[in-house]
Amino acid sequence: MTIANTEPQSAFVPATEPRTHTIPFGRPMIGPEERAAVADVLASPTLTHGPKMRQFEQDFAAFTGAPRAVATSSCAAALQLGAMALGIRLGDEVVVAAQTHTATAHAIELCGARCIFADSELETGNVDPDAVEAAITPGTAAIAIVHYLGYPAAMSRILAIAKTHGVAVIEDCALAPGAMIDGTHVGLLGDVGCFSFYPVKHITTGEGGMLITRRPAVADQVERLRAFGIDRNVVDERQIPGMYDVQQLGMNCRLNEIGAAIGVEQLKKLPEFLSIRRRNFARLRNALRDVPDIRVIGADSASPAGNEEALGDDASAHACYCLSILLDEGIRAERDRIIESLGRAGIGASIYYPRPVPLMSYYRNKYDYHPDAFRNAVAISDGSIALPVGPHIGAQDVDAIAAAVRAAVAECRE
Ligand SMILES: *Cc1c(COP(=O)(O)O)cnc(C)c1O
């Protein structure tokens, strides 16, 4: 049998298809508010370049505390535009977390730069600052990190390394809205932070993304790059319609008004979604505490953000995208069997990510990386199971997931 949901892209089970899982890994939470907002846009003459995009940007800036937020067509687009705006180009090297979504690395390669991958910490899945430091060379232009599954990366050390070497920091915050470090929202610690509104993320716009930054010049440049490199935007800078100049290359990576209108409504619900996620995460973690041979990534470590309070609203908050368990070495080979067994119990588990990015064929063929260079990232790809904690599930579902994991792990130890 094939394992369902081995990739984040396939984790969303559309409502129109027969439910293969009684507890899907993720499900978009769309209500009457989103439907009404979309109907309003469709009844208006403005489907793109409009007030909803600006409102969504302002609301997202307010939510994160960012001076500037720029909406894009996806997180991948935000990452690429961010890298371009930071001046990443042909011949540059960028140190990239090995254990992440391929979009973090593709953004760099699409600028013509080379990814130099750095291994993860086994405890959190986040990039290991020692590995980042070791990968820096005189050719390094930036460091691109991910807040793995919503758990904040070790930013104070990463920023110190970046400062020492005078390089920029790109934060992939796709799974981290609501994640804070000492009261600062992630995405505002480095030079740019990029978020995703893909259907199974914390909030959705169908497809969509957002870039936040403290640097006004970077925000201005991202705004131009997302609309063909045109020097004036349509919404508030063009006195005579159709009058503009083009001084550079750019793409079309705008978020349309339909998506933006959905985003405005979703963002109002985000605090509630986050509190459900954190509650589900804490309950599942507690229920799994005495299951032998597993540990919870990003929660059972001794690091300051890994403590009990990190699951509340304190200074170092975890965005709790999912709860990923790492199987101990003795049972790691049974990972796929455990996922199949969870599938039979009606639980939609997933894997983040199926291989470290440097071992995906494109990167492996290009750079000839050896798996031994990324032992921790490989262990996580081969030995972890991501379990749902989203707002589509409640306490009873969490208890059912815990019982199914306990049974599946016991079964494979027989
Ligand atoms: C989902 C995801 C992306 C890609 O987001 P899109 O909006 O689909 O482009 C990038 N990085 C991470 C960590 C993700 O989880």
C-alpha cells in the first residue's frame, strides 16, 4: 500500500473526495465570513491591485509587529523576491538549512546562487548554528533558515554569526505565524521573513504568501519585483493610468483580491487557531510522554524554548504546526509500518520532510552531497512522523491519535 500524505503538498484531503482518514492531517478552516468576503470581491470591479491586498498587508503587519508587510502569490515567491531584493545573485553562496521545504533552497538557486547546506539539531529539527558557522566562506552572501514546524530556530546565535561575517538572514516562517522569540515575532529577527497561506498552513488564502521586514528599502524593492519591476504601483502611485517606467526585471507574484479577502478573515481567526493548536499539542505531548522509544521534536529538548511554558503565550512561543515524533534508532526502520498502521486507524500522519533538501535529486545531482554530511536531517526524514494538532481536531481526536501511536509503536516492538 502507498502511504498517504507523505508530502506536505498532498496532506490536504479535499472535501469532495472520499475521506480516506477520519482525522486528516490538515484541513482549511473556511467559514461563512470567508465566503461572504469572496462574494463581495466578486461583486466589485477590482479583482487585483486593490484595497483587500493593502488591508491584508496592514493587518498582517499589525499581527506580527512588522513595520512593513508585502503580500505575494506564495511563500516560495516571497522567498525568491526576498532573496532578489537582498541582492543574492550569480556566484554568491548561501548557507541553507538542510532539513526544510525545498522552497527555502529553490529561492536561492533561482537567483543563480549556490546553496551550501547545513545539518539540523536532532532535538528541534532546526539548523545547527555550529554547522552554519562551519559552512561560511568569503563567498557567503546570506544564511537561509527555517523555523522547523513552527519551532523558533536558535536566532541569537545565527544572527551573531551573520553579523560577524556581514551576511543577510532569510527566515522561512511558512509554518511559524505566531512564533515569537523574547517578544519579537519570527521573521523580524533577520532581514526578511516569509509566510505561506497554502491550504493546510495555519491560515490560507488558497495560494498566497507574505514577506515582512524592518527594512523599508527591501520592502519597496519586493513590491516592485512582485509586479514586473514597474517603478510605480497601481494602487496609490499612478496619477495617470498606464503611465510607468520599467528599470529592472521583475515577475508577477501578486496576491489577488479574492485571496486577500480570504486572508483578512482568516487572520482574524488566527489567534484562536493558534490557541487550539497549542492546546492540542500540549495534550498530545502529555499523552505520549510515557510511550517508550519516541521523543517529541522541539519539545523534549533542554533548550529554553523547549520547556512547558513555551507552549503558552510567553516570550518564546512555538507555532505548533504539527507534533512530530522521532523514533529511537532501534525502531526507526519501522517508521513506514507505523504510518501505515496509523492510516488503518484513521489517522492522517505526514512526513516533514521526506528527504533533506541536499539529498533531493536536483541538489544531489548538482552538488554530489553525501548523506553522512546531514546525519541529523536524515534521521528526521527517515525516522519521524508528523501528527495533526490543527484547529480541525479536538481533544477526543488527540486522545485517539495518542492511543493509535501507542498501539502502533508497541506492535512494531513485538
Ligand atoms: C509550505 C512551505 C513553503 C512553501 O509555501 P508555498 O506558499 O506553497 O509556496 C515553504 N517553506 C516551508 C517551510 C513550508 O512549509
